[in-house]
Amino acid sequence: MKTSLLPQIPLLQVAIIGGGPAGLMAADVLATQGIDVHIFDAMPSLGRKFLMAGKSGLNLTHSEGLDKFFTRFGDANDRLLPALSDFTPGDIQDWAKDLGVETFVGSSGRIFPKDFKAAPLLRAWLRQLRAKGVTIHVRHKWIGWSADGALRFKTPNGDVSVTAQATLLALGGGSWPTLGSDGAWVGPLQNQGIEVAPLRPANCGFEVTWSDYLIKNFAGEALKTVKLSFQDQHASGDVTLSHFGLESGPVYTLSAALRDAIEQDGSALLSIDLSPGRSVRELTEALSRPRGKKTMATHLKRTVRIFGVKAALLRDLVSAEDFTDPNKLAHAIKALPVRLERPRPLAEAISTAGGVKFDALDDGFMIKALPGVFCAGEMMDWEAPTGGYLLSACFATGRTAGAAVAKWLTFQGQD
């Protein structure tokens, strides 16, 4: 793949700004049609957040039925449906296979490469793009437009101005800024009068005021096999009790509703079931057994298998009076209220909510007020839970935007 740090670049056919999954997918679509594509990225190499996502196992997409899959994108379900329908989870598996990467469906329904790694897939993808003639310009940080409409970049060799027939912005959200997704694009777009919904953390942890004792002795430990409930939503699994509050998969699943409630009410009351396999009645009966000279900690462990961090959390949040009442303690075990005060900062979130509003875009994700400028990926106003949905939408919107760019160029050539 050609790589450039040229101080001045002539008129380009297509400039794609951002070398993550959405930008690369758009480049793939365009280059396949013989269109000259240049990708610009602020980092020294492409796909850094993609690679980071693969460190714990690259979750490409999800195998659940499409009817359910298409509902995972909140308020943006309808706007994303055409793109998601054109590049389904099955299509993603076929695409990966064409790159030489076999996938499998895990026990949770999530789809992974067989080796779980992101790097082999990214290397194969970049090799394919190289063969199609795509040019990449690294260490080019986009800073907006010049007065004459040229794209402006900061580079190690000074500022560069680029003119392109069409531009596709795939700059990511605002999470993981050290990997390139820093949200710095918001200002230049707003300066052009483009409506951008505020960037907010998604799939994130939440802050809780714990006692010093709990932090000192149990921070970093997992609440194993619990069930979280908030409003009419539920999520089960292991939850990490951190020094700042709560995090991990089940928390991320509920994070959008929790974040929105905190923004509206100042806090959110999360309910934790510490013993999902038992009813209140069963717990009450077990806790009502005589404990003799045994400590309450021993009694909890022997009768209801509550010990360690779970017992400490109960001690922290349940009054001394309720702790000695078997029925009230049983109710606390089944629905322990934990007040969440705020989400963790955006830079720590897995993904971003907010972005360019869909009302500012046409069906091909072209910015209506800026003909020839398109958007794709996480910088648009949508969010999704973890489980492969984030990457699926980035891939799909990249393909849709890439196809729309090609169509737009064709119409321009006919004028």
C-alpha cells in the first residue's frame, strides 16, 4: 500500500478521513469499482482501536435472528436498517472468509475469528486494499476546511491542504483518544453549521461512593453470577466492583438507560440480585435457621452462599437493623439498591453516543449542507451495546457511504 507524507497533494478523486473499520470498508467498496481512494489518518498506523478491541477477542458481529439484531441500535434503528440489511452478520462472516479468516459462533451467540485475533484480519484487509491501489497517508490529522473548501491536515512536515472531488469522514467517536478517536472533528463540523448531538460515554462504567473499607479490601473483585435490573431492562453475568464504582459487561448492557436517567434525575438506582437462582422465600427460610454461636458472616456463607465481596457489599449498603432480619436481608440479597452517581469519563468508555445527527444526512449519509461530504461509522448519532453490534454498524455504514460516494461521483461526471 502506498504511504505518503507529501507536503502538497494534488486534486484527489476520493479522500477518506479515518482508517478504522468504517473508513476501510468504504475504501474497499470504492476501490473495487476502480475509484482512486486516499485514506488519511492521524495515527502512525491504521485500525488502532480495532486492534485494541481484538485484544480480548475480536467480536465481529452477532448470530441472533435479524429481527432482534436490527433492534439493537436504539433510536437509530430505523435509520440504520437499510445499511444493516445490506451487510448482515452473515455477510460479515463471508467477507472475513474471503480475507482468509474463518469465524465461529460462541456460546453467547457472538461471532469471532477462530483465533480471536484482530491483527491477522486487519493485515489481510490492508493487503487487499493495497492490491486495489488504495493510498494511505498516516500522521495526517484533519483540522477542518480552508476558506476555499480544501481539506486541511497537520502533519510532521507541516500543514497540508488537499482538494478532493468527494470526502468521506469516518473519524470515530470520542472514546479512546489515545488511539485516534478524540472527537476533535466536532468543532470543524459545527463551524459549518452541521448539527452534532453531544458526544457521551456509551458502554461505560459508573461511579458509586463506596466505603473506604470496601475499596481497600474488595476493589477489583467480581460479583459473580449476578442479575442487574433497571427500569424494565435486565442483564446477567459477572460485575466488577472497582475503586470508583461498577463496570463490565452487564453494566455496559444497561449503560444507555442508566446514563440517560442520571442526566435527567442526577442519579440512577440500580438493583442487583446477588442470588438469581433463589427466591426471597427460599432465602428467608435459609437465613431463619438458628445460627447459634456462628458469626453472621459464617451464617450467610453456609446458608445462602453469600460471602466475600457479595457479603461485604451487603454490609456496606444494608442497615444493621435490616441485616439481622432474615426477610429484609433476603429482599436485599434479591434486589440490592445501588445508587449510581455518574458515568465514567468519555475517554474511558468503550464507545460513544451522539454525533452527526441523521437529520443532517441523506439516505447515503451525505451531509445535506455539504454536497460531496459523507459520514460513516461511530461519528454518526447512534449507539449500540457490546456483542458485535458496534463493529457491525461501522462496517455496514462504511459500505453504504462508500457506495453512495461512488454513485455521487457518477452523477457528477454526467453533469
